[in-house]
Amino acid sequence: MSVVISVRIPKWLKKKLEEYGVDISDFIKRKLLEEAERLEEEKLARILKEIAQRVGDKVSVQDLAKIVDEERRER
């Protein structure tokens, strides 16, 4: 299921993008997806850092990252 969002931009900007053949809807979807992924990576990095601080030298950050990657692939 999807939702509709609207964005108001100046007419000149819409015209300019269309002149260059930019699919505005597709472009916005890609950028929103990229931003969501970036925010997720930042969140995971913070979580990994917190876990690494708690466990100290017992587990490396690389090992924690591998565990997270494996969990993501299983989904």
C-alpha cells in the first residue's frame, strides 16, 4: 500500500526539471528512500557504538556489524 504526498515547488523549477527529462515522482521516491537508508545506518551505527562500549573488548565492532548484516539478510 502506498500514500500520496504533495510538494509545492515553483513553476520554473518543475519546468526546468521536465526540460531535462527528470521524472520528478521517481526522483523524489529515490531521494526519500536514500534518506531513510541513511538515517537507518546512522541509527545502527549509534546502537553498535553503544553495544561496543558496554561489552568493551569482548566483541569487536566489526563482529557486531557482521551480526547485524546477517540479521538483515535473513529478513
